Amino acid sequence: MITTVETKPYDDQKPGTSGLRKKVPVFQQANYAENFIQSIFDSLEGFPGQTLVIGGDGRYYNREVIQIAIKMAAANGFGQVLVGRGGILSTPAASNLIRKYKAFGGIILSASHNPGGPTEDFGIKYNIGNGGPAPEKITDAIYARSKVIDSYKIADAADINLDLEGTSTVEDMTVTVIDPVTDYAELMEQLFDFAAIRRMFAGGFRMVFDAMSAVTGPYAKEILENRLGAPKGSVLNFMPLPDFGGHHPDPNLVHARALYEAMMADDAPDFGAASDGDGDRNLIIGRGIFVTPSDSLALLAANAHLAPGYSKGLAGIARSMPTSGAADRVAEKLGIGMYETPTGWKFFGNLLDAGKVTICGEESAGTGSNHVREKDGLWAVLLWLNILAVRKESVLDIVQKHWATYGRNYYSRHDYEEVDTEAANGLIEDLRKRLADLPNKAFDGRVVEMADDFAYHDPIDKSVSKHQGIRILFVGGSRIVFRLSGTGTSGATLRVYIERFEPDAARHDIETQEALADLIAIADDIAGIRARTGRSAPSVIT
């Protein structure tokens, strides 16, 4: 039986760059999750009888909302739901399922790299038929609907057994519980030279992959150990846990410190990597060297032709605006297009669908390609392994040779987390007001060449996205970017990106924060970070 339930709107259901993210107790409010899911369905057309993919990263409250979403999908007229066993689907795996089975779209339950648990973070994101995050015109419609919603529809049915693969029905809708790994693993085998990687492991190559008690554990265990022959125990923390083992599932040098220290030791493995809560981010560390996400994007693009799936070359490269310009130099040498977009993977979707680009990346540890419409942490790891297997060189050697060819972009991101929202907004607004006065001004010997509030003009659909971050470019190629993040759930996160290009190979071994010291001081001088936020140092430096 289908029930129509009266409800009242909430005023805080505006999706951010990757869906709606709030603390679990917020989602546990009466009808909160139901309102948002119904607002998604009310903003869509043409889905009766179609397929919907549903899954999440296994965090706390994942199973409960999956049951709600299944019953609401049935009540709203979907013909089939595909759901991962145990409610598990990594974000890139969900994107692959949408594309492979030509689903109408998908609901992904995740707060990505944010902590999980009874009082921590939860999220709901809608992906469209190309497998990518919903564009702004849809998320805007969802938000508009959420502000006036007065009822939702749900099937009065028993819960689905999410732990048993197979097919059942809710009303007239078929529900199929599938293995979450199989389809994704098969896609990876089509893209990469698994035989070459197996030979590398058979020859004694050692790696460690920290799944951070998050969703990529089952994927990495199956692919790296079972299919590629990495020594048993290479994949750490492979069991997805509702609270991620009490840890923060963000693959950076703060939250994956143990991995970093292991890779800096004298007896370090050859290769270290990690992924985040929902599997779309990656951390790459070679023996004795951390590879920044910006450098990793450039290196993967420069070497992608070594993998079978990219042997014909790249159509183009895209990067988010705050990401360093390292990939730009690769695109220039390859003679292919280079696109600079706002932060948020949804902005890459049009470029990928139009065949303009093949590989995309963000400085926030997200890298991916046209195989799905999301960033993909394990994909990046496998492409690195493919490159290492073919080149037969260490990560350190490959990186240093790349810098010698293209120059080095010293780059760092300083995050000021849970800053007072009013103070953070005030800092950005003040910068906006002063943009016209900054060009030609000198700060500690560096002269501002250009300053703007980045706006993106989509070359495919001609849409315009304004206020995407404050850019300050200096004569000589250095750069500072200020931006408020849309992925947090408490206060505001101020992100400051600092970049310096160094063409001289003799100056490629300076410690990063030392190389950027003058620009870090200039950033505080221009924006008044300490005075406005009360913070003497960033929460996280990457």
C-alpha cells in the first residue's frame, strides 16, 4: 500500500557541492530525510518505470535511509532499484552502475571524507543519468521544492534484506541487491594492464593501501590482493565501519599520518595509497615522497598512455580552479585542451560528455577520467600501479624526472576548519570589495598582476557560475586563492591555496612550506586571516 504523509518543510535543505550534508541527528528529525528525497523526485521528470541506483559508504544511518529511499522510490513510480549488498556502494562504483545499466539516476548516501557516527556527518546526493552529480539547475529545483513541500509518498512495506543478494518486490517495483564490487572490478580490468601489474607484484613489489575503515576496503581487497596478487595484508582497515573506526576518513597527511610515516621509513614499501569515506579521493605516497594531488593529476595525464584504456591519448585535461597549474604544462606539451572549472565534480560532467577531456582532477585529492562521472580513488591508485609496472622506476624517480621536464609547482592548501561563519563570510566579502585595488600593488617584493572573483562560463551549456573563489595572481606565476568550502557541516571552512612555480631543477628540493613561506605571510597580510578568524595556524595543511 502506498501512503501519502503530510509534512512541513525545513529551511536548511540547500544542497552543497556534493549534495545535502548535515549531522546525523539533523537527518533523524521527523520527515527530514523523507522531505529531501521527495524533493528530489518532485524535481525530476520521466522516471516512471525507470531504474534507480541506491547505495552509500556504510556510515552510521546508511541502512535506515536506504530502506526509506527504496520504499519512496516504489511509491513514486520507479520500476527497479539496484542496491549494493549491505547498502554498500562506493561513489565511483555507483556512477559506473548508473552508466552500465542505463539507470535514470542514483541516490548516493555519503558525506564523503567527513567523520561518521551517531553524532557525526551524513549526506544524500542525487546523480543523474550520465552517472555524475546533479547540475545546479536540478539542485536549485530540489532546494526550491524542499522549502514548500507539504507531503511525501512512501510504500507501507517490509524492509529489504540488504545482506542477501537477489531480487524482491516493493509494490510494483523490483529491488535487486547486487555485489557492490563485481561490476567496478570488471571495468578496472578493461582500463589497466592487470597482467603487467601482477608481474610487478610477483617480482617482489610491495605496497600498502589504507582503506580507512571505509567503503573502498572490499574493492581494494578484491582487486589488489585477489586479482592482482598484492601480498595478503597489503590492504589495511578494509572492513567498512559505521564510524570509520572512530577515525576521520580523509586521506591527507594529518588523518593518514601513520601511512605517511611508514612510507618515509628506511624499510618502506615501494608504494603507499589511501582512499576516503566514499571512495572518490586518493592519497599517493612513494617511498620517501608524498605526491601532491595537483602533481599526481599532472603525472597521471603525462603517463596515461601507458595504460591500455588510454593508449590512444587524451582528448584534454580539466582541473578545478584551486588546483595547481602543473597539469596545464602537460596539456600544452601534448597539444590538447586544458579547462579550468569551479570546485565540484559536476562541472567536469559536461566536458566529459562532450568528449572535450579524458582526465580530470581536483587539489582536494580527487582524480578521475571518462570511465565514470565521479572522481575515483582506487582508479587513481591502479593507474599509478600501471605506470610503475611499465616504467619500472620508483615513484621518486618518476616525480623528479617530471619536474625536470615541466618545472615544479610548489603548492599547499591551508584549511581553517569550523571558523565562525560570519567571520569567514566577512573575510571573503572584504576581499571582493578590494579586488579592483590590488593589481600593481607590491607585497613583500611580489607584485599583484591580476585579482578576481573566479566565474566559470561553461563552454558546453553556456551556464555561468559566479563567486567561485578569490584569485590573486602575482607577476612570475605565483598565486594565492581564497575559498569557502561547501563540504563541511559545522561553521565554515576557509581554504587558502598557495602556489609558486619553480622552473629551475636545482631548486626542486626545497621543503614545501619553506618554499612558500613568503606567500603564506602575504596571504595573511592581504586577507587578515588571524585577525578575522582568531586562528594562529591552519587546522590542516596539505
